[in-house]
Amino acid sequence: MQTLSADDLTRRVRLLLQAAGSDEKVAQQVAANLVLANLSGHDSHGVGMAPRYVDAILEGRLNPKADAAVRVDAGALMGLDGQGGFGQWVGVQAMELAFARVRQFGCCVFTLAHAHHLGRIGHFAEMAAEHGWVSLHFVNVDARPVVAPAGGSDGRFGTNPICMGIPVGTPGSPDPSRAFILDFATSRVAQGKMRVAHNEGRRVPEGYLIDAQGQPTTDPGVVVVPQADGRMGALKTFGEYKGFGLAVVAELLGGALSGGGTWHREADGRRAVFNSMFCVVVDPVKLGTQDAFFAETRAFLDWLKQSPAAPGQPLGVQLPGEPERAARQERMAQGLRIDPATWQELVESAKKVNVAFA
Ligand code: NAD
């Protein structure tokens, strides 16, 4: 294992992305976002994605210089296009465009089509919550059909994340350290976590995966490397048909309503990962309910936290967003540990663009 500070890791990833053709400012923002995912405990969406981004640039499908474009401007309703740019760049541009509309109208509904991988969707909800705004995010993944529909036996769609952010604090003074950020893949686990588990040589709990024959397995390799017959296994959705239903909603709102496209074809082995997002941002102040909203939110979340810890649950009730903030504190202090396989992938990726990962 390599252990690095967040700053050191950010610098190395920035230089890698710059060597692949990205401007310094964009590379810095993407690298910082990936490192923040590592800090937040989501290594699946951290710097281990950078080699894939480099491959996506080299195959000509990720445009490292693209900005988000406004295709439809109807005030509080916008249709945006990420034009194949870095998701961590065009996604932030999209949120900032939406924030200007929220200031004007109290809400904004927008779609963002054709962004390259948006990374941790919670990042965007955290941005909105810092302003004291509620946000909802439905995202589809155009990369590889790695999740099986409930009742089916092979992968038909992506890990389609859904995220909901709710600010906590007082009117005019939201407290980001308490924001409720529910941010999850609709698959039983994120695909990237299977890559990390496979790289670390670990098995995963039962119920997450089926193999290329549709049989249950605990080997994460079935969704990371092609199997003997060239086919891949698949992840299951969480919550059986309920998670499956939500995954379909994310595909249809993220992929169909945005015009970005849904997945309905065989896997093609390409490295780029495209995301399209449907997003709603609401300002409780403009709705006139800010006093009740913030008071009731605090009262309800405090009420939940007062539930006595269940046996074997030393932390008791945790609220969505808390695990990520706790991980950040711990990892900022202890440094970020990068497993040998991920490190090797970063080193090899740097060679492809003629730099050292140093
Ligand atoms: P996960 O299973 O760790 O769930 C994370 C969510 O659950 C967070 O909101 C977290 O705060 C909350 N949580 C975790 N433990 C909790 C507990 N004990 N009590 C209460 N709440 C708890 O995450 P995941 O499904 O593996 O997703 C990881 C990340 O992957 C997310 O950030 C997601 O946006 C991202 N993702 C991105 C894409 C993409 O294509 N861009 C695709 C899939 C997932």
C-alpha cells in the first residue's frame, strides 16, 4: 500500500490528466474531486478512475477541454449538454448555472446530457446544501450493462445513482457539517467497489453478484474481467424489485428525458463512461417555508439520533452524509492508502501519456 497526503495525490493526478491533454484548471478540479471521493471513503470513485479517464481521452470519446452548453433556456427549466467533457467540470458548471436560476426563481429543474463520468453525485448535492437548498439527482450510466434487472440473469443497465441532499441548520445559515446527503448506486454496491475488491483480492458478501451463467457468486472478478466464455457477470440491484424500479427511473429521467440516451445494446468494451443527469434544486426560503423546514428537519433528525444504539451497532443511528464526513476527518489525518493494483494502473497510465506518476 502507498500512503499519500491528499495534496500530494491531487498534484500527481493533476499532472497525469494534464499530460493527457487537460488544461491545468480543469485537471486540478477533476483531481481534487477524485481525491475528495477517496477522502470520503468512496475509493471506487477516487483516483483509481483516472487511468480510465486517460483511456477515454486516448480513444477520443472524453473531450478534456469541453464545457457545458445551454441547449434550452426556459428560465427555471434548462436543458444542458456536457459535450463529452469531464463530469467533474461540466457537472459543476451545470450546478452553478442552476444556482443562478434558483436565486432568481426559487428553483431550477435541469437535465445534463452527455457528461463524461460525474463521479460522486453527492458532491453536487453538497454544493446545493451549502447554499441551504434541497436537491434531487437521477443519473444513468452509459458505459457497460453491468446490473441485472430483478428477475433477469444478465446485465442490462448501469449502476444508475440517485442522490438527495437536504440542508440542515437555520434559515440563512445552513451547516454543511450536518447536511443530509443520501447518495447511492441503485446496484447492491457500486461497480467501482467490485474493482477495488478484485484488485485487493477480496471476496464480497453473498447477494451482490451473479456470474456469467446467472448463478450467485462472491467473486467480484465476474464484473471486472471477462470470464472464460468472454461474457461478464452482473451486479444485482438493491432492494430487489424496488431498487430495480428506481434504477429504471434513473435511466429514464437521466438518459431519456435529458436526450442523452438510454442503454439498450450489447457491451462494446469502450473505456469512456458517460452520465446524464436529471436534477431539481429548490430554495426553501423562496418557498416561504424556511422556518418550518429548518426547525422540522433538525427536530426530526435529532429524534432519529436519540434512538438507542442497536446491539452490535456502536455508532447507533448514522444519518446519510455522516459516514463520508467521518471518513474525511480520519483520512485527512492519516493520509490516503492506495492499493498496489490501483497504484500500478496509475503508473502504467502515466506511461501511456509519457509522464511519470510522481
Ligand atoms: P454506499 O452503499 O456506501 O451508500 C452511500 C450512502 O449511504 C451515503 O449517502 C451514505 O452517507 C449512506 N450511508 C452509508 N452507511 C450508512 C449508515 N450506516 N447509516 C446511514 N446512512 C449510511 O454507496 P454506493 O451505493 O456504493 O455509492 C458510492 C458512490 O458511487 C456514490 O457517491 C454514488 O454517487 C457513486 N456512483 C456514481 C456513479 C456514476 O456513474 N457517476 C454510478 C454509481 C455510483
